[in-house]
Amino acid sequence: MKALKIYHNPSCSKSRQTLALLQEHGIEPEQRLYLKEPPDEAEIRQLLVALGGDVRQMLRNTEEEYKNLGLADPALSENELIAALVKVPRLLQRPIVTDGKRAVIGRPPENVLVLLNKGA
């Protein structure tokens, strides 16, 4: 199995639960503390492809910045939404777990089991 990477925020309960679930399955993923080391545009685009191509699923629509930046506007382009993620990494949905080709959002944490070929 390929190594896994988790875009992790230790203060988020779902992120901690997802990491614990992976560890329960004997996997110690690379932890990317994305608030301290934000992904750049190219990395966000790679995640977008691995997630299936819907940038809106990558956005945390409950964050104040989402509202302040008017990101609910359906007229915004993919490029504009990606730019917002680069500018405000806190908007990135968490956790995201990837094997380099595929990615899933760990909400609920059991979603990551598909990357382990154990179903969800």
C-alpha cells in the first residue's frame, strides 16, 4: 500500500478521530499540519483531482471567512475558489487523506477506509 498523508488540524475532533482510525489500522500517515504549512495552488489542484474534481467540497462553508469572502456565490470560478483556499488555508475542509492518486475527506472518519481497500 502507498503511504498516506493526512491534511491535519490537531484542534479538530474529526481530524483527530481520522488520524486515530488510521493508526488503529496500523498506518502512521505523514501528517501535514496545513495551517502551519499551507498547500500552494499546485498542491490544492492535485488534491482536487484526487478528490474527484469538485472544489466546493474542499471548502469549509461554516468558517467566517467563507461568508466574508462571498464564497457561496455560484458564479465564482474554480480558479477563484482555489485562490481563496491558498489565501485562507483555514477554509480547507479537514481532514483530507490522500494516497497520492486518490483522496477522501474524513467526515465521517470512516470515509478513509476506502483508501485502505477495506470499504467505508
